[in-house]
Amino acid sequence: MIDYHVRLTNQRDLEAFANYIKDALCVRIGASEHFSSIRLSGAPLRYNDFMHPNKHASDAISLAGVVIHEMAHVLVGVQQNHNDHWSDACKALGIACGEPLEHKVSFTPPDFDADALRVIRQAIERFAKDYPDLVYDPNMVIPWPSHVGTYECPDYNVDNGCAKHKVHVMKFQIDGIREMLARQGNVLLADEMGTGKTVEAMGYINATHPTRILVGCPNNAKLVWKRHFERFCVWDYDVEVAYTQLYTFSDVVIMNYEAMVKWGDVLKKDQWDLVIYDEGHYLKSPNAKRSRTAYAIHGTKAIIITGTPIVNYPYELFPLIHYLDRNNWPEYGRFEAQFGSRSSERLGRNLNRLNSMLRATIMTRRLKKDVLAELPRKRRQIIEFETSPEVRQLIEQEIKLFEGMHGDNAAQVAFLNALRN
């Protein structure tokens, strides 16, 4: 039996899940508590913040316990708030734990009697079959190439890794990948700089295996993305780094934002399973050409990656989140009214609420200070970037001069003078 998690971002989905649990339990108690079953089956379970505090994802078994909590209120009436009658109703519906129930907001399988747990699991299985987009397996295996290990390697050390693997994926990165997998819609991957967001994106690709991928990024990140596909991807993609020409029949197309402006009309007509925009704060100005081009391209799934979702002022964030989730972030006027933006409130207001709403809808974000214990003390990385033909000629001349040195002082002086000139 899979311990499913559910991702419920609106009242309709939450009530659908609650009704599956309610209907199953009403059938269970129907023989012995016929009138109670009739009363419960006809009573609607309404959404409230207590019923589902973490709206983007939750353990389905735990959420079923919260549904029983609400069902017990319906059964005995609101005037019996958390008293012995309400507690007895919880136990009659299937909660078997002996601790005070009024403060319990998280439930595990041992908290239910065996028959109720069986019925609840069957109801969750039916919900998963009828609503596959709202249910996921939190223990889904994330595949990695053989030379890539994880923090679970037996002899793994934060600073030195292990002898078997060249590179390791850290725990908070695995958690970030699972959080992205838990979201039904698009994702704003906003982990702080230096936490390995590109590796998390590769883990998401490994787990979901999209057929066609478009990666938009700054010019100096194109080869970084190409190396990450070579190093971390388990699928045999045909990866194209777009330069002066574009062949859109490739499985993966990596291009800088300036090239996207050039090829925008072609790209927006194509079918993409996954669109990734790296350094997404480059798209904060909605009237810029690269922003208009990027926002005109859509895929089945979109991920915007940025360590600084708000560069200066809150209003800079709106174009990104409007592109990712137009249902929850439909118009700028509403955003400005809630969180401030221009005029006298450029620094914004209600920012804690903004942060909570982003995390509940599209955003995955961890700060470096929160994961510092999992990071090595020092990491070295070679960053490749394109050079112009003129610079490439100078580099070739430098290599020839270096290879011609034999250790005498005259040659070294000539070499240094050549570099200076």
C-alpha cells in the first residue's frame, strides 16, 4: 500500500478529498449507526484553514484524520466543542489514539483502528484513481547516474564525499526535488544562491522524464547547463546549445535570452513538455523584449529558477508569478492592493503573508543559513563560457607561447611581454 500525499491548492479539491473519506466512513458505520451515517452523509464539510493548513501538499492519511476531526463536530454539534461527546464521536469514526484529540493536527496509521485504516486507505486509492493529478507518491525514486551519489551513501562525508561517487546530491536538494514533484502546477525554484538549484532541476527531469525541454538562461550559463545534462541526467537526450543556428528537433534546446528574442516566433509554436528559465529575475521587466518573448512560450510544465525573486521591490516579482500561476495571481491591481508596490509603498507591505501565499502555491525556497550544516566548507567549480573569435585567437597564441617555454629566464620574459602586449 502506497502512503500517498495529496496536493490540494483550492477549496474544490479539498472538499473532493474530504467527501471520499466521509463517504467511505459513512458506509463503514452504516450498519451499527444508521442514523449517524445518514446525518453525516448529508452534511457538507466546508474548507477552513485548520482543516488543511499546508495547502500545497499533505500526507493523505494525516489529512484523513483531520477530516474525521471535522466529521465528529458535525455528528455531535458545534456546542459539544472538544468535550467528551466529541472525543467519543472521533473514536466511533475510527480514531483509536488515547492522547487528547483537540490539539492533534497530525495523524499516523497507528492512530486509527485497523478497520477504519483499511477503509481510509481504500478511499485514498479510489481518490488517486479518479484524481491522479492531485495525488503523488512521496517515496518516488529519483534516479541518478552511477557516478552520482546521495547523502545516504554509507561512508558519505559533507566535505570529502565518498570513494565510490564523484559527486553527491545533498538532503535539502532531494527535499527540494520532492517538493517540486508534489506541486501540480508550475514552480518558482527560489533557493538561495549557492544551494545547487540546477542540480535540483536535473533531479526533477530525472524523475519525470519530459520528452522535450527548453532551457532559457544568461549567455554564460549555457555551457553550465550542457555539462549538467552530461553529468547528472540519466536519460539519453539529444542536447543542443543554440548559437547562430537553431534546430528545434533536438530533445533539449539550451539558449540564452538574446537568442530567444531572435527565435521567439519559432519557439512559441513548438510543443514543450518542460520550459525552464534560469536566473528568472532577468525577466522582471514585463515590457522588455526578452520578457515578452519568454512569457509567450508555454510548456506543459514551467520552472523559473532564481535565488533573488525580489531584486529590489515586490512589484518586480509579479510578472514571474503571473506567468507561472495565473489562477492565484491573476492581475497586478489585486497584487498591488494586497502587498503594495509603487507610489509611497515601494518596499511593500504584508510581506509575511506574501511569502506564505507563494510557498502555498508555487514557490520552493530554502535559505543558505538553514542548510549550512549540509554544505561543504569549500567547493571549487570550473565555469565555461563562450569567447569571441578575437579572444580565441589570443588564447591560442598564449598556448603556443607557453608550450614553447623551456624554463630559461629569457623565454619567460618574452612570454610575459607577449601577454602584456
